Amino acid sequence: MAKKTDVKIQVTGGGSGIGFSAALQNNATDLADASRKIKAAEIAECIKAFGKRPDGIQVCLDGLSVYVAADNTGQELSWSN
């Protein structure tokens, strides 16, 4: 940005839904990152905002590591969302 003062780059967090809804659908950015596929309702909102379907390009995969302390007495892990 020091060389291109007319260019503004912002990196913010909040999850995939934030990128789709707050950024793309509100025409605040040209691209957004996501760790999941875009939902049908989000596609519809982007079409409404831009008049066309958004494109997705996979550039990497998310990873998750779970570490448990050696003295933890738990026997299993479960996940719910």
C-alpha cells in the first residue's frame, strides 16, 4: 500500500459467513476467503448484489489439530455444531 496509495487492503476475521455476507453481498470487497462452500442463500444474495453468480477457487485446505495434555483422563472427544 506504500507504493500504491490508491489501493486499500484490509484483512479481518469472523468466519466464512462474514466474508460472504458482510463483504461480497455489500459490495465492500472483490474477494473473500472461506473455509467452506458458499451456501445457496449466500449465492442468491451475491446474485442480487452483483447480478451474477460468485466464483470459488480452492487454493488450500483447512487443518485442525487437537492436543490433549498427557495427564488428561478423558477417553474420547466428540464434536457438535
